[in-house]
Amino acid sequence: MSAAKRPMVARERGDFDRRNADWYIDRLVQGLVFLGGISAILFIIGIFVFIAKEGLGFVIDTLDLTEFFTSKYWEPSDEEAPEYGILALIAGTASVTGLAMVVAIPFSLGAAVYIGEFATGKTRESLKVLVELLAAIPSVVWGFIGLSIMNPLIIELFDVPVGLNVLNAGIILGLMAAPIMTSIAEDALKAVPDRYREAAEAMGATRWQVIYKVVLPAAKNGLLGAVLLGVGRGFGETMAVLMATGHSVNIPTSIFDSVRALTATIAAELGETAVGSDHYSALFTIGIFLFIITFVINLLADLVVRGVRKG
Amino acid sequence: MFEISALNQRNKKVERLFRTLFLMMVLLLVLPVIVILATLIIKGGPIISFEFLFTSPTDGMTAGGILPALIGTVWLVSVALLVSVPLGVAAAVYLNEYAGNNWFTRVINLAIINLAGVPSIVHALFGVGAFVIFFKFGTSILAASLTLAIMTLPVVIVATRESLAAVPMAFREACWNMGATRWQTIRRVVLPNAVSGILTGVILEVSRTAGETAPIMFTGAAFFLPYLPESIFDQTMALSLHLFVVSTQVPGVPEALPYGVALVLVTMVLIMNSLSIAFRVYLRGKKKW
């Protein structure tokens, strides 16, 4: 007790007491800034809580989860027997994202290698700026491009009745995802220390040999992370997919079939449903599903990229 | 001994081959977009006039201009910035100046990555569930802007954090040695040296926010309104949603109209981004340490 009291004496004299106005302000700011820091966590939790609040009751009381994931009939506005099956919607999202990745992965990785390893000086800087600008075009504009430019082009080129289909949305989504993947992949290449390249070059390796044998293996995880983030992006894209897929519930058998995506379903139907109705809650249930999937993809990408930093 | 061997020549050839291949990939990535932009300009350019930018839509949105959508976008972006900039800067200051390298910081980072990665339509659902219904803001500029602010928060955080990290540690140490508190150091030394970097992030944020459509569809943006918004509790039109509406929801729209709207939106976004990039390049040239 007495030991605890001793510093008080000093404090009363005011000699060692640092707690002046500046000290209190410092403490206050530290608290405020901390609140800002944890806000991201609070928002993520908030997002989950609020979509779960609107959707979870329906999942527990009414929804047959097996049917939800295995039925291909999404007929929420059927008055007698509404069906909530998202299999066809998952197929729609997966087919479009899959095709987008077929387009985006080779191009973005190739572009990243060119920008990061071959190009130099002004060329490199200009290409980087260009890629950054490409990534900035809003998704609704991409959707409009799918609708007004790609649609007639596909009809004419392939002689099909409808140009709003997996092919259209896949290409649009690929073009959208590629710049982002290029930037991340280029960062991953940049993270490979220069001494790796110098060591290989000192052995007489050509530029390409250095890239192929040294840089790419060393950047493997970062590149995988870039691909994963691209997949996450494709999965969650809404407006472009809404406008370019044709929006018909359908399990596609060819790239010329129209499909409908999970995200687009919410965007198209949320405005027409009454708050609290089964249909409304079913849309929030899709939201929960999307949240979980993208959360897992982002977590995986983070773990993969982190792996490269440690190793 | 130093002659070019056959092997060397073959290696060189392979290298040239791949170099060309990858260059083609870059060009194929960029080319479609140039074609697209050219199409937007050719088809949308002629409709753009003073009247197009500064009058309201008429005849069931098949004629007239885009003024209410432009003003609505300015409202939405401004209110969103009022929330996301202070919050994002605070978060970045915490992460760069206070947080240790521990599990808690990792969780925050993960949350930021996820905030950027969650689909925009899920943000919209959150906006509806939280701001429109739970906090009873209704469909309003406030609800839409808050949704946008949360969605684009990572843009501000990442940019601010980078520019804070670029301020040399020695600057802080010198200030602490003079007896300044942490906050005094941040306010007088760290932030002034980072403010231009933060500004580039804010410009990027403006561009991102202006282009988003899904998050505002159900939280505050309306297809058509005969009046302009007067407070943050009103609904509003928005340029991005207007493009969606005139290109998919309204019958009998003349072909040039949606092209014109798209052109205005893209121009706005690209100007913002170019500004941000130019600013960044200029700062890099000016940097003395």
C-alpha cells in the first residue's frame, strides 16, 4: 500500500506529472484513431449481422436448404408453390466467372510479365498507368458495352439469335478483371528480390530464362493470390453481369446460352419484393451465401500471398 | 571463345518470341478498351451539349438532359466522402502509427481486404437492412452515401497508409526528442508530409464512388425524380443508375442517349483517375528524401 502511495507525493508536487492538457488530448486522439482502426472489423461484422438478420429467420423456419442448393427452379413469385432453388444461378455465376478467368488469367499474367520484366522506363510507366485507368471504368459502363456493342457483334459473328449470353458476359468480366489481376500480379513479380535475377543473369541466363526459371517460381504464390482475387471479383460483379448475361434462369450447355447470376438476381428482384416477405428473405439468403463465398476466397488469397512473404 | 554459339542464338530467339507474345497480350488487353472508348465518343459525342448537361430528362426520359443525375451523383459522392475520409484517415493513422505487428492488426487488415472484396450487391443488402430499415433513414441520400462510404473505405485507408509509411521514421524521432506527444507529432509532422498522398487517395475514392451502381439502387437512388434533392433525407437520381435505366428499363430511347450518358460517366471517372495519377507522379518528382 505504502509503495503505491509514494509516487502520489511526487505527483502532488507536479514535478513528474505528465498529465497536462496535451497528454489528455493525446490519449483522446489515440482512442478516436483506434475506433477508426477497428471500424473495418465492425463493418464486416455489421454486414454479416444485418444480412443474416433479414435472411436467417427464413432459412431456419421455411427454407429447405437441400432444395435451395440442388433445385434448379428459381420461381419465387409463383403464388401457389414458390420455388427457391439457386443451382441454376450458381451455374450461371460459375460459367461466366469461369470463362472470364479463361480470358483474364493468361492475358493478365502475360501483361504483368511484360510490364514488370521486359518493359523499361517510360514504356513501363505508361503501360502501368493505362492498366490502372482500365481498372477504373465503372461496372455499369461495362454492362452497357455488353448490351450495346458486344450483343450485336456476337449475333453477327456467330449467327445466334441472342447475343446476351455466357460468352458476352464472360468476355466483359474478363476484360474487367484483367487490369486488377495485372496490377496484383505485377506487384508479386516486383516482390521478387533483384539479387535473384542478378544471380541468374551472372550465370549467363537470358531474360526469358531468368523469368521462366527464377522469377515465376519465386512469385508463384503472389500470382496465385492475384488469380484468386480475380475469381472473387468475377463472383461478386453485379451490374455488368446483370446487363450482359441475358438474365434467364438456365443451366448453360453452351457458351451461347443465356444465364442468370446470383448477384444479378438480387439486383433485379430486390426492388419488387415486399420487405419481410419470403422472396425478400430468400434474396438476403443468397446474400449470405455470396458473403461467405467471397470471404473464403479473400481469406485464401490472403493466406497464399502471406505464405510468399514468410518463405 | 566469345563467339555466339548456336545455343546462345536459340536462347535469344526464344526470348524474342516470348517478349513479342507478352507484348501482344498487353496490346490485346488495351486494344478492346480503346475501341470501346472510340465507339462511345463516336456514338455519344454528338448528343453532348450544354443543354444535355444542364437540363432535366423529358418525354419519359427519352429526351432532354441529365442534370438531376449529375447533381445527384455530386450529392452522393460528397456525403460519402464526409464519412469515409475522416474514418479512413483515422484507420490508416492507427494502423501505421499505433498498431503493433500482431494478430489484432492482421484481423483489421483482413477486414479491410474483405470490405473491398465483398460483392457490391451484398453491400447494397447491408445498406437496406441497416440504414434504410434498422436506422430508419428510408431510401435517402444519407442511406446510399453511408453504404457507398463503407464500401469504398478501403480505398482511402490503403492510399493514406501508403503515404504515411513514406514519411521517414527519423522525422518522427526528431519530433519526439523535442518532447512532443504522439498526436502532436502526427499532426505537425507526419500528416503535413503525407497530405498530398492522402489527396490522391481521396480523388481515387471520388472516382470509385461516382461509378458504383448496385449499392445505391435500393438505398437512395431513384429511376426518375421530377425534382432535385434538397436535403440528405431526399432520394436522388444518379448518373451511374441513370445509365442502367436508360439502357435497359425505358422503351423508345434514341440510340445516342445512353451512349452520351456512358461517355459523360466514363469521362468523369477517367479524368479523376488521371488527375490522381498525375498528382502522384508530380509528388514523386518533388520528393526530397
